[in-house]
Amino acid sequence: AQKVTQAQTEISVVEKEDVTLDCVYETRDTTYYLFWYKQPPSGELVFLIRRNSFDEQNEISGRYSWNFQKSTSSFNFTITASQVVDSAVYFCALSGPSGAGSYQLTFGKGTKLSVIP
Amino acid sequence: GAVVSQHPSWVICKSGTSVKIECRSLDFQATTMFWYRQFPKQSLMLMATSNEGSKATYEQGVEKDKFLINHASLTLSTLTVTSAHPEDSSFYICSASPLAHTYEQYFGPGTRLTVT
């Protein structure tokens, strides 16, 4: 069974601070994919990144960076110099095979980030 | 590319009526479509998985007679909430997996259902 844990329910930071959102996962699969999504108040999920289990290279995209460590089953997300527009709920998700060639996503409970001006 | 639409984006209905929500993959064919439900301040919970031309697979605890899912083509899946009650009020989100990358899911914008 797959499991994703986002231990931080809510985080508040002051604008321009850096913030890291934690994600720990559990799976027995050797091939799997990890995702981060942003959900602003409008509700629509915004895809941020996908990582497969064979690629542990960290990634940076502008103010966003991701640290994938298989040894600790973690896929943490850091926002540098946070902005008010970053305020949203962030979900970490794990995609693993569910049989017959399809995959199933398991979501963490989400972390609500509030960036205070 | 990889756009998924949902219609309607919001709907208000009276208790006892049925509501149909459409999910379309606009620029790709989807082997599999998924339906999620999200209550306020909670995460997405998978309700069911549907493959084109076959019966949907429902998650434990989801009433298949209440939440009817039809996946008639590789670009369209529908969710019908039958005999809706106030406790069915929620945010419903669909996603679609393309034929070439079944590990990927592209999400629709969601449908907010309010049952009065």
C-alpha cells in the first residue's frame, strides 16, 4: 500500500522568507513517480513537478526547488523568497502501478502555506 | 497541451435530484479517467477509476449506485450523483491519464456541488 505523509498542516511565513514543505512517502514499488501540486483558493490543481524513482537529481525552477532522497523516502519542496501569491495548499502525491498497466495517485493531506506581506 | 475540462464548474441542486458532471480530455485520448472528491480543508480522495468501455472500479466505501460513472469514449467520462443529499455537497475533481503515459494524471478544474 502507498502512503504519503505531509506532517505540516499549516505554515505561515513572512514575505521573502524561505520555506520548506516536507513530504515522506511509503511504497513497495521500485518504479514510482512523485508529484507536487499547488491548489490556490480557486480549487484548481496546478502541477508543479514530477519525479520518477530512478532520478534523484534535485531540481530548481526559479524560486522553487525540490530535494528527492530515496534513502529517507522524502521529496521536500522549498520556496525561496516567498511571495504572497505562493499562498495556497500544496499537495505531495505518489503514483504507483495499480495493475493492468494503470497507475494510481495517492495524495498527502496537504500543507496550507500562508505568506504574510 | 494535456487539457482536461469539467462541466459544470459549479452547480446547486435540490435534495433528491440527480446531477451529471462531465469530464473531457480536450487534446489527448485518455485510457483511464479518475474521479476524486474533496471536502473543505481536506485532501483529494479517490472515488473511482474508469476505463473506456468497461465498468468503473470504485474505492471502498463509495456507493456505486449513488455515484454512477460512465466512460463512453477515450475523451469523455461522466459522474452522475443520483438522489443527491446535502452530505453529497463537495468539490468533485476528475483527472485523465494519456495513453502514452499512464503514470501521469491531468486534472480538470473541478466542480463544486451544493445540495440544498
